[in-house]
Amino acid sequence: MKITLIGAGYVGLVTGTCLAEVGNNVLCLDVDPHKIATLKSGGIPIYEPGLEDMVRRNVAAGRLDFTTDIAAAVQFGDIQFIAVGTPPDEDGSADLQYVLDAARNIGRHMNGFKLVVDKSTVPVGTADRVRATIAETLASRGLEVDFCVASNPEFLKEGAAINDFMSPDRIVIGTDSERATQLLRRLYAPFQRNHERLVVMDVRSAELTKYAANAMLATRISFMNELALLAEKLGADIERVRQGIGSDPRIGYHFLYAGCGYGGSCFPKDVQALRRTAREYGAPLRILDAVETANEAQKRILVEKLKSRFGAQLDGRRFALWGLAFKPNTDDMREAPSRVIMEALWAMGATVAAYDPVAMPETRRLYGEHPSLMLAPHPMDALRDADALLIVTEWKAFRSADFAAMKALLRQPVIFDGRNLYDPATMRREGFEYFPIGRQA
Ligand SMILES: NC(=O)c1ccc[n+]([C@@H]2O[C@H](COP(=O)([O-])OP(=O)(O)OC[C@H]3O[C@@H](n4cnc5c(N)ncnc54)[C@H](O)[C@@H]3O)[C@@H](O)[C@H]2O)c1
């Protein structure tokens, strides 16, 4: 099939590449000429394990290409996926300008039937607006051309995006059109050979499903984070509690880790957008107000612990920070707890020596040559003469550390662990002052 991906970001590029991998012809359109130039020259603008090889393979096979030419992209695909960003507007609602731009462009350049698929995370009712925008644009051209709009929210996780796309738990399709269902069933057949994974529903339910999934996951995290603070005060261990409740099949183990808050490009903005929609429709999701408030506080939890240990005057102090990306296996730093932490430490006069296996170029892009930020080429280099180490992202490489070497490099053996990587008893034995989340130090 001939597919156009509108937006070649995390979702667009992964979707396009995986669709090419199973034999489709895919053209990825982006308005960012640098991104397209990078892709055209064989580079990858984002870090995503396995993606680079897959892009190269499909480009070489002639099934995957990139363009900034809107007319050519619209004419190319029988299916047009909209995978542009939907960042939060000032009031927290999803900003739909990029989605509606994409719709307008489709209306402006289409000459035959198109199935338009919203893959971006968009508020309920957006497919109707996309349909109306295309219809208006076609009318202004004096054309009557058949098209369908369907919703197909994306559930991939950055860092495991290829696997999530190639072996999805479910593929949600929102449409009332039999033609759209047939086309999407055909498109997704290679991804569900072992059992049917398509969940077909009406468009509005599909749009809400995506927000409901992210809101539920964010709720689990904030619940565990608040419970962790209580566990600390009660002399309990949140890790034990996690195992104790996760073993209940009604609860399960996923997304029950206490930590220093969730970030990323999805949870924060999707929780905000759903709260906003709920208020607008007079059915407030009070539970999500609490989820967000708890998360904002949790992003500062390491700073609060550090203030209790070192005071609020940190002039002349230097702290090591491991992990800048909002989670492992990505270089994405949107809404990352590391940013809140570094900015708070700088405001109190401290300097930061940070290390991340892949997000340091992104850190430079965000902060430039910040006078209070040193980026270390190796995790151990960040520790030299630091007053303490803060662990912010649970990269695998941090899990098995050389404690003796760490102790020798730090000015004093203090660790604030925002991801509970180590066993508190071991850390005590090793002579560290160890501050985990929800466990006894
Ligand atoms: N990143 C994730 O893990 C993830 C997972 C599931 C769903 N989503 C959702 O998918 C959508 C895209 O997210 P992302 O992380 O890929 O965003 P992104 O910012 O990485 O990519 C969006 C791309 O769209 C391009 N763009 C903007 N307007 C355009 C237009 N009119 N025509 C062509 N290109 C245009 C931008 O230049 C950018 O490259 C969002 O709605 C997001 O919520 C993201």
C-alpha cells in the first residue's frame, strides 16, 4: 500500500519505518527542513533503539523516503497518517494547529480518495474537525472528492517503540466507515498474525481511549509516589509494598514504581488536556487534578531531601546527576524531572555535573553553555569532588555500580536515589548516606 506519514517525529518516523518494513511504500513528510535533510543524508534525528538500521534498510530497499514537498506527499499516499505534535496550549488544552494545518494541506492537494488517519493524540471531537477542515478546503477548490477520517491512536513507548509497533498489544481503530475498517485491517494484518489485535470502535471512544490509557498509567505512578512518602514516615518499604500488591492479578506489576516523578512528551500534556476537556464538559476528573499535583511535588522530592541534608544555601556546592532523559532508552527531555532538579539546584547556588548515555546533546541544545552545568563524558567523571550524587533516570548502566570507586570520587558518600536502584542495607554497609524513595535510609 502507499502510505504518507505527515510529521516525521517519534511517532511518524517509527510508524512510517515499521509500515515500510512489512512491505508498504512510505513517504514521510515534515515541515522541518533540518529533520528531512538529516533523514535524507542517512542520519536519524532522534535516539530510538533499532530505528537507524531499520530506516537504512527500508530506504535502501526503496520503500521509505522523506520529503518537505507537501503536494507530493499528499498525492503519494492512499492513506494519510497525521502524526504531528499536539503540544499543550497555554490553558492546558491540546494545541491542534499542526493537526488542522495537516488537514488543510490534505484538502488543498488531494485529487482522489484518501483515508485520513489521526495518529496524533487528540481531544475527542478532533476527527470531526479534521473532516470539516478537509471538506471546507475541498469546497473552496470547487471539488467534490471522497475521503474518510479515522482515529488510530498510538500506544508505542519511546525506547521500545519498534517492538511496540511491530508487536502491539492492541490496535485501536475509531471509525464508522466500513471502507476505512477494511483498509486499516489490511494495513495492520502483518502485525497481528498470531491473533486479532484490532479493536474497532466509534471515533470518539477511540480518541478518549488514548487519553484514558495515559491518565490511568500516570495515576498509578502518582498513587505509588504518594504512598512512598507515607511509607517513609511509617517505617515501611515501598518496594515490598509494590511486590505485595503487584502480585494481585487485578493490580499487576506494571507502572507501580515509586520514583522522582513522571515526565516526557505524553503523560504530562495528556493528563492536562484530559482535565481541561473534563472541566469544559462539566464532568471534572478530580482524580487527575491530584495526579498532576502529586507529580509536580514528586519532581522536586530529591531537591527537598537534599535541602534537608545540605540546607537551602548551596553556594560552592557541586552535585553529580546521573540521568537527564525523562526515562531510559530515549534522548527525550520534554518535562523531564532532571530539568526541574537542575534548575532548582542552580537557583540555590549549586553547580551540576551531569551524565546521560544519550541525552547530553539534547541537554546542550536546551541549556547551551550554562555556566553551572558540566556534562561529564563518563558517569564516574561526574562524581569527582561532588557533594552528593542524584540518580534521576534508571539507565541500566547505573544499576551495577562500583561503590568503592564512587566513594573515592565523591567529596562525601551521599546518594539521593530517585529510582530506587540500590538496596538500602547494602548501601549502609558500603558506608553511604543513602536516600531512596519510600524506603528506610
Ligand atoms: N512520543 C511518543 O512517545 C508518543 C506516543 C504516542 C503518541 N504520541 C502522540 O503522537 C503525536 C506526535 O508526537 P511525537 O512525539 O512524534 O512529536 P514530535 O514533536 O517528535 O514530531 C512531530 C513532527 O511533526 C512535524 N510537523 C508539525 N506540523 C507539521 C505539518 N503541518 N506537516 C508535516 N509535519 C509537521 C514537526 O516538525 C515534528 O517533526 C503527539 O500527538 C503525541 O502526543 C507520542
